Amino acid sequence: MRLFPILSILLMLLFCASLLVGHTTASIGDSLSALITGDGPLGTVMQDIRLPRAILAVLVGGTLGLAGAAMQGYLRNPLAEPGLIGISGAASLGAVLSLQTGFAGLFWLALPLSALGMSVLAVLGILVLAGRQGRSLSLILAGIAISALSGAMTSLVLNLSPNPYATAEIVFWMMGSLSDRSFDHVWIALPFCIIGGAMVLSLGPALNALSLGEDTAATMGIHLARTRLTLVIGVAAMIGATTAVAGAVGFVGLVIPHILRRWVGARPSTLMGASALGGAVMILAADLLVRLVLPDRDLKLGVVMAILGAPLFLHLIYKTRADLS
Amino acid sequence: MFVRPSKLIALVAALLFGVAPIYGNPQRVVSLNLCTDQLLMLLADADQIASLSKIATDPRTSPMAQRAQEFPINSGDAEEIFMQAPDLVLAGTYTEQGTVQMLRSLGIAVEIFAPEQNFDDIRQNIARMGQLLGNPQRADTMLRDFEGRLAQLTNGITQRPRAALYSANGYTTGAETMAGHILSAAGFDNIATEAGISWGGTLPLETLVMLQPDLVITGSTYPGHSRSEEILRHPALTPLKSITQTGAKWVCGTPAVLDAVADLQRAHPDKGAK
């Protein structure tokens, strides 16, 4: 199995490329030495502008891929994706609410905690509405309702803001962007990504057993309620934290497990690790595209992801249309 | 809501015959634009002013907000303006065109002022306002004071540090704009020129850091949160020297821009800054 080495090498190559692409043109040697020493203006550019952006791309992509694979494994449904079923949208709403009310300024964890709180509500809502069997139709319908509601509430809150720039940011919260993020944002998101990621990855054996059905899994000693709670909190922590700093980026959690599934077989435990790597690769690549195609326009990450992801999503629907009807 | 009979007759006459407006000494002047509000307050007798625009009293945009509270405020609505029976209405280039057309078709004289882009525009608009209000000698005095203070401010500048005007979303303002001329008069070179921006445009944070300006001038931020304004607190800007300037003096081309020049010079090495 060569998938993991290939993904790891791709990840490292794209991470380096992400550090080397920007408005400022400098040689690779100068850039890398400035990255290490931090001397001069180029040092500031490398350490304070490009490094946090590349790290955030890995965090955002990795958590979205991981969350998508975990949700799909638990619900045994290839359509379960944080963006599509409203978890990211709810996290955006939580972040916007805490920023506009000033709650985010009270203590440094206030922003990710608010986003996390709203995404916990969304995940719980999805699980209740879609049922434990995770039937496609009810899952998608519940997701559409939660997405639409949280998107509308986000727009409303931003429209009511006293800040004239806030309204223009509706698109950021719905599409996501990594431009001009700093290490402040990395430190906000990182702890939640690590804790949430560890929680979700620990579910590997349980999800493997669940792929045989809940009754079988229960007889194999899997504690269903505990699995469910760990999944809800883990996914909400990762999506809440990354959405709070980078907005809601769609399609990654849907497309990545879908692409990688054929390489890892149907084992959710392997797919989760592969999807985390794959998601990071995809967001790094998309963020590079954003900077290379229209460098001056702050093209939104979600726009690129939708252009890449929508055809794959349509393909997925085409293949599963028999189940949906 | 009384309208004097003589006014009413004049209005009816204007409606019937499309009479050309008679200037010279207008007695009821209405302003629809923040910048004409200020020139009006500066050059008219208080009893010439019928009403001012509704943002004239907002201290964030109007340096004469305090003074403006002495006068009635209009909402910019044609019906309301008409009922105030003005003999002169002052508007800006970007005043709602429908309102201007409506007032003109009702026979009211409307004078349009273009936004000032440089110090010459300021001089011309002051002189024109003086003419319109029948107070040319007051305008002449103001122009003499303006030249004198400008000369005094620009005197003794030997070095020109490189400065950047930086606002939300990484927007920078170039040398051709009013803000650019204020910066230049204060004795600074505009970094936007080095980046090839002469009016206004986005200056990426990376480019700003690499250009290493001696001074970064940012606007004050609004209440509530916006990601657009987060860029002004980005850690990459910390090594650069930066100051915050409030907006009101920068908005309109009036003698108040010289206050903006004087404020900026507190950060200039030839004018007492370390």
C-alpha cells in the first residue's frame, strides 16, 4: 500500500510551494533562509504571513477530510459531509455571533468555543433528524434545513452589524479564505484540531465494527452511545475551530473520502487517516490556485473547492441515485 | 409649515416661466452634501442657511459636527427641500440625481460641487461658494489664510520619509487623491507611488511589508467586528511604525485639511517627531 507515502510527499511538496508563492518574488534560497532567521522584511513575510497561511491550510484541509470520513463511516452514507449537512454553516454562525457581540474579545478561547457550541447543536440536530441509520433522504433534508437556517442567520447578524465592512463578509463566512491570516488564528484553531482529531481517530476500530451494522458492532463490544458522543464532540471541535478562523469551506469532506475510498478499501479507520492527509493536500493545492490564478482578488477558497468539487458531487449523486429514489 | 406669499409667487413664477435663478445674495440656502455643508457654514451668514445634510452632525465624518447642530437638518428628500422654499440648493456630484432633477424641474436653482481631489480644487470651490453666497470678500480672506497656513506648514521640510496610507481590506490611497495631497503637503512621500498605484487600490500585506515604509497611517476602526479591519492589526505590521488618523478632517476639501496636515506632521522628523 503506497497511498500514505505518496500523500505525505505531496503534502510536503505543496506545503513548501505554499511558502514560496506570493506577491513578493524572491529566490528559493533567500526565502528559506529568511524563513529560518526571520531577518528583514522578507523574514516578516515568510514567518508572519506565509507560514501561518500554509499551516492553516493543512489544519483546515486535514480536519475537513477527517471529519468527512468519520461522519460517512458512522452514518454509513457517502453524502455525510460537514459543509453539506450544515455543520460548517452552524460553526460560521457561532463565530459571527461571538465576534459581533464582542464575546470573542473576552478571552482567547471564546471564538472557537462559540463556533464549537453551534456546531455541536448542528451535529446533534443532524443525528436526531437523520436517525441512527443515517438514511440518505432524511440526512440531506435535515442538512439543507440546517445549512439554510444558519446561512440566513449569519447574513442577518452581519447585516445588523454597526460595522460597514461586516455585510461584505457574508461571502467569507460562507466560502472561506486563508488570506492574511496570522499565527493568532493558528493558535486559536490548533488545540481544538489536535483534541478533536485525536478523539475522532480513536474511533477507528468502532467505526470498522459499525460498518457491519449496529447490532453486530454491539455484540463485538462497541459502546454505541459513547462512540456517538465522541464523534459529535470531536467533529464539532475540529470544524468549529477551523471555521472560526477560515470560514466555511465546502466539498472537501465529501470529495476526499470519495476519491480515496477505492484505494483503501472500505475500512473507515484507514480511510480517516488517508482523508486527513488528502484533505490537507487538496486545500493546500486550492489555496495555491487562489493565489496563482487571481492574486489580487482574494478569490474565496470555497469558490475553487466548489468548482473542483461540484462535478465530483454530481457524479456521486448519479451513481447513488438508485438509493436516493 | 408656512411659506411666505412672495416666495410662493416666485416659485409659481419659476414653475410657469422656468425662470433662470437669480444669485447674488441668496437668503435660504439648503445643502445636500457633507462637503458643501462645511463650505456653506464657513462662508455664509448664519441666517442664510436653511438646512444642512443629515450627516453634517456626525463627528466621524464632519469636522464641523458641533457647529452644524445649530442648524436645521434635511433628509435629502425632494419634497422636504421644496417645502423649505430655498433660493439656492447646494449638491455634490454624487447626490441622488433624481432629487436634483426634481428640484430643478420645480424651478429651484441647484449648484453642483465636484469632490475636491487636490488643493487647487479646494481654492476653486471656496471662491465659487463665496460668489454664489454673495460673500466673495469672505472667500478671499479665507483663501489668503489658507495659503499662509499652508506655506507655514510646508516650510522647513528637508527630508521626505516614505509613508503608506493603509485601510481596511489592504486598501491604499495614491498621490492623486485628496488624502495623497494631504500626505504630500505634510512632507511624506507616498509608498503607493512605488507600488504603481496613483489613485487607490489594494496593496497586498506582503508588498507593504517588503516596501518597508517609514510610517504606516491607518484609519480608525468602526465598532463591531470585521475581518476587513483585522488586517490593520496583523502581527506582520508590528515591526513597522504606525499611527492612526481619524477621518473627518480628511473627507472634504475645506481648510480643515490643513488640520489633517498639521496632525500628520507630529510624526514628521522635521516637525518635532523623534
